[in-house]
Amino acid sequence: MKTLILVVVCAFLCSTVLPAHAQTAPAQKPIKLFFEKVYLHTDRQVYTQGDDVWFKAYLVNAQDNHLISTSKSLYTELISPTGNVVNQEMVLMKDGLGIGDFNLSGNLAAGTYRLRAYTNWMRNFGDNFIFEKKLTIVSAQAAPPISKPMPAVIRFFPEGGSLITGVTSVIAVKAETASGEGIAAKGAVYSTSGDTVAHYTTDSLGMGVFTLLPVAGQTYQSKTALNGTQVVIALPQPLNNGFTLKIYRQDTSVYAVVACNEQLVSQLANQNLSLKIRSFGRVTYQQTFQLKSNTAAIQIPVSQLPGGIAAVTLYDAAQKPNCERLLYIEPRDKTSIAFNLDKPSFAPREKISLNISVTGNHGQPVKGNFSVSAVDASLSTADDSNIMSYLMLQSELKGYIKNAARYFDTSNPQRAKQLDLLLLTQGWRDFIWKRLADTTLRIAYIPEQGISLTGLVRDSKHAPIPNANVTLIANAANGRLFGAQTDAKGRYFFDNLLLTGRQKLNLSSKNLKGKATGTLSLDSLTNNYAPVSPGVLYSYVTKPQFNEANTASLVKQVALARQRSLSDTLIRLKDVEVRTPARRQFTDRTVTTFGYKDEVLDVTPADSTYNSLKNYILAKSNQARTSADGNGIAFVSDGRLTPPRIVVDNRDVVFSDNDASDVINQMSNHYFEMPMSAVKKVVIKKLVGGPSLLVQNNEGFAATSAAASASGRASQSRSDMPVMYAIYLTLNPDGINKFKVGATQAEVNGYYEARTFYSPAYEKPQPADKTDARPTLYWLADGSTDAAGKSTVSFYNSDIKTNVRIVIQGISSNGFPLFYTKTYNTR
């Protein structure tokens, strides 16, 4: 594939002026097209409310799996079963590596959550390279799940793409529930004449295969027993002319068998067909041939193909693709990581030492970077995906792949057959690199080498002020003083800032004569997060794929761990009486509570773990939802997402339905991104009345006609009147700085400052004053081997007598994913 060169707007560069950094004008620079993948290794997969999620991020070149430093900003999110982002962190990546953690709120609902990670650059390619992983949160207090039969579907995938009359084809079958969970099934295929022409059986993951010779004038359907009912599905319509493509492996060669029916052979006389193989977007093999009969077999030496997933595509004489088939080539230059345990079982609080080694094919030492988790084995399933299965398989296919680790388990004698069956089904005509090649790429996002800050300078009438000189003082940044100039729309821009943790910023604006001018506003640091795609919104369940005994054990372990690590201080909150007036006058409407109950959220010291007011409200409120653009807060009114009004210390933030969406968003986000230290209390009110209802869509807000106001029609029913939500904020003294001409102050969240995992050291056996019940016994995020490929890691057992699973994941210096796991017993 020819190298693609794109010209994009390069990031602004900071140059030193005295002790300051000044912004230069945008420059254009050719950037070679590249692709990134990211993988997150978490300490485990099952958690409870109030628990901690620890993770290590690996950012690699998608075409060779080497660690890559093209992006320094990694956006990580925890998404609830209903699609709300309940926590966000921006992680600083150094040479392709980053670490972070999430604290799970004590009131998060039990269910299946999505852990998502991506760079800004990845967003240019849709969701093709965005990482997602399922995490389970359980609760001993949650209501029992409602079990009901899931509707099932069955699909058929002819090898190569199509059924051709008169040519025998291999057909893969996939039986699954509506949520994508594979299920075992049996079925038969019938022709329109009533003959039974094939039988098939799917395995426990819902996959199977059979052969079929389509006959002219016949169509086919299947009858399958699924969940006690018979499902009838029509097979793809056979084509009168065309090609089939069959791939099989024999010894050191791959054979591609191209076939057509007799009618097409004469039409192809002296025409050149071509077979091309692409691996990670690059053509690695191609051959031109002619069909002398209705079948041709092309032998391809495996030695000419790189390891990993490849797409075999058949092109006709006009270079039009006709068939495509995926195959997997085992990498030849493998690197592995391993460790030894002194014995199979250990005593509580005993020290465990791991002598880790990374070696190549011939036992030579290899450097590598890795992360280690040691957890209660009941909380870390052995068949969960890992960095090897993700980078080599899952990231190349779409859809949920259950038990992905089995395809790379060398002790599994069926893995080659199972992997090929997976590619026949979930890899059918759905190869990432092919989709990218067939799509016109529009580069809208640049690789980030630091944090970008943007904002507006406007006059008293909210008109933009161009050519204003903006100065940013950030004492804890990479530098201290930064300068920029507003454009014709009054916007300023700072780029490549290395801000870590909570930072205080001072901004000032002056005109060309050096006089303070305008009102400054600062966009949110976190408004660059991508909208949440609906995907599969996982249902709320109490203990998904997790039995009651394990749930109770986990809840108890976490509770005991908290007792050990936290003080016994009891924070007592004073009772607060909230009095709400019957009516409230906003700038453009009069509203009333109409009997709806307020949702009162009292902020406690423990809530300082939330990095913004927005994340706090989304986690605590039963009504708040993430807005359609993914950057703010919205509420469901009449089946649609509507933005809330904001009232700060009994004074409403002045905007109305007639304001532009960017104005509304900016004013709202200014408050939603406040630190929790500034907020004392949040009250969410559901109000009725007013002339219009503001509805949010993907392009912003739009005002729609609504019923008459509450004050105009006292007899009107509540269901007939427009509903408005308002967020009432009570701030602490000096909680937020007031705007003033030519200057403003703000607190912003920079790159997340990862916490240090606590691991006790029991040098000598000693009586326990408190039970040590850590569910995660050990977590190491920054492990690495030396020049000899060696490293030593040690930790201590807890008091819990259980099986402990140790998992090591990482990347070697030669770009090979590393994975190793072993289990021992504590008794």
C-alpha cells in the first residue's frame, strides 16, 4: 500500500520569550499517516462499590506493536450500563506508557460497565482503534436480577463472501443472543424442493460450520432449535456467476483455492485475476494468475507472511474485489515472559517472590516493560482477554469475543481450528484496514503532545475581541508564563502544556495598547472527550456472571480492607432543611415545582475524589444523564435530552433558550468543571411552566414550541406543561472567582496524578490486630526488565485463605505482547 501523506494543521508550538512561552502562528506540516492502538491492563475484572480500579496503559504502533510516543494525552472513561460517563481521567503517556486508577463511588449501581480509552488522533478513524473492556460492579444490597430468555439470532457466513451456483462452499454459522452472547444450537438446511441438504451444530460459543453445493433454481433456509423454539432463517441467495475463495493451511504453506462455475470459465479466457494479502494495512504478498479450469490453487509460503491477522482478497481483471477471507499467521519471532514460584501454596502474610524473565525464540534475553497483578482468583477470570489476544486479535475484529485468551493458549489443542472459525464468522467482511482503505479519511484531530487550553475574550455585549494579547500564568506547568493572541472570533489557544493534577491558572487580556480589555472565559480541559457511542448498553444486573458466595466474599473483603486503611472517624452531617418557593422567575419564564420532590446532594469531604462537579452529579444523581455531545449534563424530558438551568447561590446563570448553543455550553461547563472543594450542596429541581422547551441534539440546543405557561393556565394538567430542570448550587466562601475585566482565575484538572498502591510488608510473622483482606494483594504498574531480561518482584499475602492468580502483561522492546499467568494457594 502506498504511503499516504496528509497535510494537517500542526499543533501550536511554544517558544521561549524571556522567562515566558509564547504561541506561534499555526503552521502546516506534512504528517505521515499512522495508526495507534491502546490496551489497558486492570488489576482485575470484578469490583464492588467504593473499590479501586488500578490500570496500566500501553500505547503502540498499530502496525508493529512497538510502543509509540506520538500522543501524550490518553483519555480514559468509566461508562455506566446506561451509557453515562461516571468517571474520566486524562493520563499522561510517557514513551507509550501511562498509569491511572479509578475510585468507584459508593452509590454506583451494580452492573456491567465499560472501561474506554483512546487518544485524540484515534478519533480520526471512528471507533476502529478505541479500546473498550467490560468491568463488573457487584453489590450485596442490590435487588436480585430479573432473568428472562434472551431473544436469539442465527447468521450464516459463506467463506469468501458469496454462494455461487454449482460451486461447493464452506459456510460458517453463528448462533447468539441479542446481546452477542454465543449459544449452542443444532439445525438443518433445506432446499425449496424440501430436501435436507446439510446439518450443523454450534459449540458453546455459538459457532459451527458446514458445506453446501447450491443447485440452480433452488434457494435454501435453515431451521434451528434456539432456546426451546424453532427459528427459520433464509440463507444468502446463491449467485449465478462469481467466485468462491477457500483458504487452508498445510505444512509450511497457505493455499488459496479460487473457484467458479463452468459458465464463467469461458468468459474469463486470458483474463488476469490477482490475489493480494494485506497485513495491518500493508500489502505483504500478491500474485497474478489465470483460470484455465473452474478451479485454481495458489500456494503461498508462510515465511513470506508476517505474524498476525491478514486479509486475502481476490480481484478480477478490472481490479474489483470479489472475495475476501481472513487468516491468522502464527508469529515466528516470539518473545515470552515467565516467572517461577518456589512452591504451590503459601501461608497467610507470607512473602512471595517472583523472578521474572523475558526471552526471545532462542532463549536470548529481551528487555520489556510490564505490569503485575496478584488478586483473589475468583475476581480475575482465567479466560479473560489479555494484551496478546487484544493486540493480535480483538482489536482487528468487531463484536464481543468471548474467551479470547483461548485462541492463544498453547495448551489448547483446538485453538487453530477455533481461531479459524472465529475469523470465518466475526471476521467476515469486517476487516478494519479494508474499511479504512474504502473510506475517505478526514483528519480533524492532531496528535497531542500536551494539554490544550482554549477560551474566548469578549466585550460587555458578548461580542468577540480579536487581536487581544492573552497571558497565561501556570506556576506548575512546563514553564510558567505563556502568551497567545485571539483570532477574528476572539478565541485564544495554548498547546503542549504539561499540567498535572489540580492547577490554579491566572489569565489576563490586554489590547494592543497594553490596557486590560474584555472578559475572559476558559473552556473545559475535559471537553475533548469523545461522545459515548450507544453500542450495547448493558442492563443493570446484581451479580453478572458472578455467584452469590463470591459477591458476599468480595463485599466483606473490601469492607475489611477499608477498616484497615482508613481511620474510624465518623463524619456527621447536620440536617439541612430545604425550603422551596412555590414559584421561581427565570429570565425568560416563570416556573413552579408542581409537587415534584427535590433531589438533594450534600457534598462531603469524601466527594473530593471527583475531579469535577459534572462527574459528581452524574455519579450521584438518579436523574442526570450525559449530554448528547458527551461534554455536559442533560435530563430526560418528554423522551428527549434537555439541558438544565443553573442557579448559583440563589442567582441564576443568565442565559435563555434563544442563546446560541456554544454560549449555553460555555456558561454551563464553567460551573460543571468546578472542583468539589468549591461546592457545598447541590439541589436538582424538576420545574414546570414556561413558554418553550429547550431540546438538545448532536448539533446543540434548539427551542421548540411548548404548551402555555403554568402561570397562564392554572387549570392545565402537569403532563401538558413543559418541564425544566434546574441545578441549584450552594458554594463555599470564595468558591468561585468572580469575573472581572481583563483577568480571570480558574482551577483546572490536568493530567491525572496516579495514586500509589498500598502493599503492606510483613517482615516477620506477627499477630494481626486487624484482618488483612485485600481483594487485590499486589499491583505493580511500572515493572521492567534489565539488559539481561530479568526482574524481581515481591509482595505479601493477605489473611484470606484462597486461590491467588498472578497476571503479568506487557510489551517487549521488539514489539511483542507479553502475557503470563499462574495460580497458587494460600492456606
